[in-house]
Amino acid sequence: MSETMALATPPYPAPLRHKAGLLRRFVIGWGSWIHTLFEKSYRMKMGTVRFPLLRFFVINDLALVQDVLEEKRCPWPKHGLMTELLRPLMGQSVFSANGAQWQAQRAMINPAFAHAGLGRAFPAMRAAADAMAEQLHRAAMQGPVDMERAMTAVTADVIFRTLFSQPLAPAQADAVFAAFARYQRHVQPYAMLRLYRLPLLGRRRRMARAAADIRALFAPLVDARIMARGALDQMPAPGDILDALLDARHPHTGAPFAPDDLLDQLATLFLAGHETSASALAWASYLVACDPALQDDLAEAIAQVSGKAALAPEHLKALPMLRHLFQETLRLYPPVSFLMREVTQAQVMRGKAMRPGDLVVVSPWLIQRNADHWPCPHAFDPVRFARPESSTAAREAWLPFGKGPRVCIGQGFAMQEAVIVLATLLRHFRLAPAPGPAPEPVSRLTLRARRGIPLVLSPRHGLEQA
Ligand code: HEM
């Protein structure tokens, strides 16, 4: 395997030599957070960044990270700025709510989420991955394929099937991709204008329009399901997440979700459930495209494990290297690169005085690229996840899904989905980077590539299932 070869360093923005001043940070931060980082950001235990509106404390020290994310000493709610950035898309849902409201929502969603139990979700994931392969065979004949778009289509299809028991049409998936890209384009300047206390220049309206385009997908499906449940008492319910959300009751009041709240939760599960996975899968396909030896080893392992049979749950267990590829991708390109929390009590951390309202940033991007935890931190080395000496780092300094009570509800779902999608992709195609510049990661709400991730896909005859 590629273990003995020199390790490749996939693209990331060259850190600035020194911390940028207010004006420079505004200009650079307009397009992407990670471009404002400077060399010391990748080494320091804790740093401070001042904006006219807010002070940010960036915490990389693992003991402090645990203190914040585990909330053992005091509450560390999601910061109001983050809630504001997400509100048009998700309302006040389980991703952004705090305190008792969040607790009740999570309690109502947890059983709904058991409906996405991994065994149960498997067929939906496999069907979406097979549909992806079919579409990609057609698309690949036209030239390089943008993997960001392709991975959005398949992950949106997976979550749609799990939520609503029906596939998402490719045209709908494209519309979601375009609307979310518009949202991302406006949200980053919005955040900068807010932080600098400047007029928002219509950004809020444009974000609301993009969000409405995405949310419009759901209302007709909910209405149709409610009617069907009323009319067809005798018919078995599909038993998907929508059914479970309709049956969910508030732990104290016994009330169901109000119609708007239900839409907020559906939009949240849809967006959190596909945008992040799409980003990581697009980077994973790029990383493997740049390592032909690894790619051939993986394709051979998939063929050995499953032959030409349809993928089954037991095949996934026998493909640890595919899992390590995805873990390493999430280390290098965490889709949620910054977690934001609010200081609720005045306190001192590493000699820095914090006041209520200050913003604390825990950054998977920085922690997972810190040389104190990871040797050759910017290099692509999936095998590191197989080495016993990485186990402490993998436990403590690998947090693409967050940690503590607010840890991602879909972690197991995402890992299973990734292995199915990557196995299907590698079974059908040999991947190579398209000619032209390497993709450039930019981080806004999620981490994406500035101009997409184009790959050349050549059919691998003989390995795809019969
Ligand atoms: C590679 C894929 C994924 C990544 C990297 C990811 C990452 C994250 C992270 C970092 C958080 C915590 C944010 C914070 O602490 O501020 C989170 C929360 C969440 N994620 Fe994921 N996620 C992924 C896939 C999914 C999937 C597939 C679903 C649903 C099907 C999902 C649903 C959620 C929800 C509902 C929350 C909010 C949990 C709460 O606050 O109680 N995510 N995710």
C-alpha cells in the first residue's frame, strides 16, 4: 500500500505569516474563514480574535476543548451568531436551539432517529448509491464530473429516502445544490458584515430566498402524508423518519411538533444529513483519485469481499481501509470546521478573561491539523488510523462530528453511508483528477471547494455488480 511512499500533501490555504489586522481579516474573511488563519493558529493552545461586534476565543488545548464540549462545569450553548446564520434554513431546531428547548427537541428526535437505524437505512443507501453509479456512467461520457455536485445528489437522495420513503429526482437534487450554494455565498459576507457592525446590504433577504427554495420541497410531502394517515387507517405507515416525527410527543407537555417546528426539524435533518456528507465524500473521492495505488488496492479489496453481489452490511465490516480513508478525509477536510459556543459565565482560561456573550471557537480544522497530536498533520495518510499509536489522537483530537451532548446525531449513519457510496464508486470507476488547478478548500458554513472538484471517471469494467 502507499505506506512506504512519500506522503502527499493535499491542498489547503497557505497560512498567513502573521495574524491579520482588522481590515485585512475583513477582506480575506469575506470568502472563507480558513484563509484568515496564520502560522501560529496551527500550533497555539488558545488565541483571541477581536471583531468590532464580538471577541472570539479559539481553543485548541484538548483539556479545554473537553471542558467546553462536555459542558461539565457550566453550560456552553450554541452562540447566538451561529443561530442567526442558520435561522432562515433551520429555524430554531435541534441543531441550533439551546437549554430546555433543545433537550425536548432532542428527546423527540432521538426515537425518530432510531428509524434511521443502520440496518434499516442500508437498503435506502444502497439504492441511492446504485442510482448514482447509473447517472455517473452517463455523465462521465460528457467529460470531467464535478464530484461536489454528484456527491450532493447521492447524499440528498439517501436522506430524502430515509425521511420520506421516496427517491429525490436528479433535477430536485440539482436545485437543492444550487440553492445551498447561493446560501453559502451570502452567509459568509453576512457574517463578516455583522461582525464589523456594517449594513447587511440585502444579504438577509437573499439568504431567506435561497432557504425558502430548499424548504419548499418539504411542505407538500408533509401535507400529503398527513392526509394519507387520516384517510388510510388500515394501511401500514411507511415507518420512516417523517412518520416518527409526526408521532413524536414533547416529553413534558405531550404535544406533537407544531407544523412550523416540524418543517424546521425536517429541513435540519435534510440539510445536516446531506450537506456535510456530500462535502466529505467529494474530498474523499479527490484524495483517492490522487493515489492510484491506494485506489487499486481498495477496488481489489471490494471485489474480493463482495464479488459481483449487491453490497451487504457484512461486506462493509470487511473493508476497514475504506473506513480509514473516510476518517482521514474527515481529519483533513472536516465539513464543519468551526464549532461556536457562547460564554455564559465570566471566567479565566489560560490567563485570558472571558465575559458572558464572548464567542468560543472549537475548530476541528485546527485541532486535526495540529502537529502536537498528528505527525505530518497536513499529509494524507489513511493508514494512520490503523496504527495503534494513533488511538489517543483518534479519540481525543479527531472531532469531525463534535463531542459531548451536542455530538452529531447522524455519525453512524454518515460513516455507513460513506463506505457504501465510496465502495460503489470504486467498483464502477477509476478516478483521476481532471486537468487544471487542484481544488481549493474554502470554509463558510461548511467546507467546500471554491470551484468544485472535477474528476475524470473511467468505467472499471468487470468489477461492478451484475
Ligand atoms: C460526514 C457527515 C457529518 C458530519 C461531519 C457532521 C458533523 C456534525 C457536527 C460537527 C455537529 C455538532 C455541531 C456542534 O457541536 O456545534 C453535528 C450535529 C448534528 N448533526 Fe451531523 N454531521 C454529519 C452527518 C449528519 C447526518 C447524516 C445527520 C442526520 C441524518 C446529521 C444530523 C445532525 C444533527 C441533527 C445535529 C445536531 C445535534 C444536536 O445539537 O443535538 N449529521 N453534525
